[in-house]
Amino acid sequence: MGVREICSNDFATHLTFISAELNRVVGVLVDRKGKVNSVIIGDSEKLFLPDIGRTRGGAKRFRGLRLIRTLLGPGEKLNDDDFADLSKLRLDLVVGISIAMGGYPGPTEWAHLLPVNPAGKLWEVQSAPHPSQIDLRFDLFIAELESEFSRKAEVKEVVGGQPAILVYVSIDGGRDPDAGIPELEELCRTAGVEVIEKVTQNRSKMHPKFGLGTGRLDELMLMAVQRDIDLIIFGQDLSPAQLRHITDTTDCKVIDRTQLILDIFAQHASSKDGRLQVELAQLKYNLPRLSGKGTSMSRLMGGIGGRGPGETKLEIDRRRARDRIHRLQKDLEKLSAQRLLQRKKRLKNNTIVSIVGYTNAGKSTLLNQLTRSDVLSEDQLFATLTPTSRQFFLPKVKEVVLTDTVGFIHDLPKDLVVAFKATLEELEHSSIFLHVVDVSTDRFEERIEAVNRILHDLDLNQKQILVFNKIDRLERNDAESKAKLWGAIPISALEKQRPENLLEKVEDLLERTTS
């Protein structure tokens, strides 16, 4: 064949004759020069393509190979397996030639991938009554298609962070996706990731190998090619095996929810204590995901771009990882002892009140408001990782130490709870908790429940004052009715004036608690 035609009539006839005689599907992989790269003999229904590897380079989004195969059954057409091969292997085309009377070629179909398009189509299928009637100049067509893919990749959305595809698998009986997906998007924003596409699927349980179904996985792969995206973020935690299978299949960087949270922690850790805790959590998470062959970690490790204090230290083998975990635990124990001494000094003359709550509820902003401080407060998740304490005075009580703590989140990974023992130690010695809630957020009730569940699991049963923050974002009557229903103190921590109703409640509860 020449470079201009998809499949010559002589070649198609030769192929269909062989297929009819064997009563098997016959396929060939042809390069762009028209030379046969591989010949595949299938069974009576399908082909089993050889492993031709995975390559992705620059603007050349395609393999440089097209699959030409026979269609044995009467009226048979290109099927899902063909489309999966087209997307997984990034083939130029998949061509299906029907076998007519006497073994001659008959109606023919061909499919090719599509760049990003308003209709959201992933591929297009065209047909002709006979291979000789295909009205297509192949060399010009594939050059134009590849150029279009490249152009769409170059003019893709200008994003503020690393582009990624978000995947959320909604499990029967699991968390409502209407709550899970927005929170995951907020985590991505905090991590410096721009969500370009979202892929969702409802399942009774996670697919044991890929998390989501194979059909949805094929769409995900093609979407990554169309958008020129190399990062896929799952809204659920993946097992080491799932992570490897998805990474190998998609040829993209794949991280799960825990790894995303770890990456945020790594970016925000500023103190020595915080950096050690983050590195410990990273190592504990990554240890079961090591290859076990004594080699360095693969591209599966290191979070988004491998950022954070553990960036270089994560590239170690299993034995060294265990040794490093042991050393980190020893170092953290020493720091814990130092904090205990400092806390004993504070407890002699002061009462500790801790601010707890869901992440990004406004805890640091409240600390600044009550103590006239300027602690970092950002509209991001997990802006506070290391406990921050400030003193403030209440007339009827001795000086109070107000402590800001790391925010909680739904299904907080256990390793993170354990790693941030410093925060938990502060909570253990608190007289009361100020449970801050972003009442302007949808489903804030679920966030209250999530925080209380974590406190209960940690055996932290101190008395609480429920504080409904960000009432400035609600209608006044709405804010007041919600606060009354929950017995909460409504405030806006952004106001300069300290909320006297909250201070009176704190003072009253402290008097009753410490008397």
C-alpha cells in the first residue's frame, strides 16, 4: 500500500480471502509508510493484539500505526474492543472490513479519535460500501488530525495550577457525591491543581483492579490524551495494586485522596515539628506502595510533582524507609517531651481553650479576632498544621490560652491523625472546645458530625461551644434561625469587633468547668 490510502482494494481482498478460508478474524498493524508491522490471527470473534508498548511524545499523540481487521459475522461492525484498542494504544485508525460472498471485501467501517469537541465525542466512525470507495487521503488526514490535537493541547484552558482530571466513584451506601465532589475540588484548589475534567461513576463497590469500570477507564484515558493532561486524581483511596494498575494502563500520574491531602500538608508545613510529621505520614503511606525490589520509588510516589519536605527523602527503598520512619518517630517523641514541659508551664497559670472544627471553617481567623493577633489565615484547606497558641484576658477567669488546631475533614486518614499527635496533645489538656462551623456551606451538618466523630474516636469529650461562623454570607434571619436550632453562637470572624456573646459564653462555661 502507498501512504495516501487507508487500505488498497488488493490488500483488502487478500486479507478477506485469508480470513474466510481460516474462518478466523485476521488483522494487521500498518505503519504510515504502508508497511505491515504485525499480523494477528484471532478466533472466530475477536483479535488479541500484541503488546506494542506505550509511547507519548509531545504533539505526536498517535502511535503511527493503524489496525485493519476483518469482520466475520453478517452485519458485524466495529465494537467496544476495537474502540478500546483505538484509545488505549493511540492508534491512527481502526478499520473493519466485512467479508462478502466468495470471501471478497464488502462494507467497510473506520474509526479515529477526536480532539476536544463541544459534543464530547471521543471518536468518530465512518463507512463506505467497499474499501475501494473510501474517499479519504490518509496521509493528509492523519497529519491534519494530529495537528488539531496539538493545537487543542496548546490552547487548552489557561489554568492557575497543574491541570488534572478528577475521578469520583460513588459507592452504594457511601458518601453523597454532592458533598464529596465539591470538597475534593476544594482540596485540589488548595493543592495548586486546576480540575479540567471530572469523571464520575456509580458502582456497588470499587472495581478491584481499576477503581472504576473498564469502559469508564477507556474514556478517562482518551480524555487525558484530548486534554493533554498527565495527572489523574481519585476521590477515594486506592490500594497499592489499584494504583499500579491504573498508572500502568493510563500512563499518567495517578494519586488518591490521601496522597492529595498529604501533598497539601507537605506544602503548608513550616515548623520543624510539622515537617517531620508530614514526612512520617508520607513514608507510612508510601511504604506498602514500594516495588519491594530494593529499587527507588517509581512515578507512583511523591504526590503532585513530588513536592513537600519529603521530596528527596521519599526516593528510598523499603529497608531505608523503615529506618527513616523509626528515626522520625524518635525525633517526634523528643519534641513531644519538650512540648509537654512547655504546656505544664502554661497550665500553672492559664486555662487552655482549643479551637476545633472542619478545615477552612475560619478557626485561625477567629483566633486572630479574639486575641488581636495576625496568625496566617487563608481561604484554603489545612492552612494551619502546627498548633498556634495566643493569650487573651477574660475578666472573671485567669488568663486564657487560646489554641488553634489543624482542621478535620471527612474520613481523615488514620496516619494523618497519628502523625499530628502534637495537635491532639494540645486538645487533651483543653478545658473546653470552640467548635467552629462554616454555616454558609451546604451540608454543614455533615461536617459537624464528622468533627464530633473524630473527637469521639480520639476519646476527647471536652465540653463544646458550637460557633456558627461566616454568618455574613447568609441572610440575617436564616443565620439566626440556624444558630437557634443548633444552640450555637452566630459570629463573623472577619469583623474587627470581638463577639461579646461568645466571650460571655466562654467565660461562663470556664467558670463552671474549673470550679
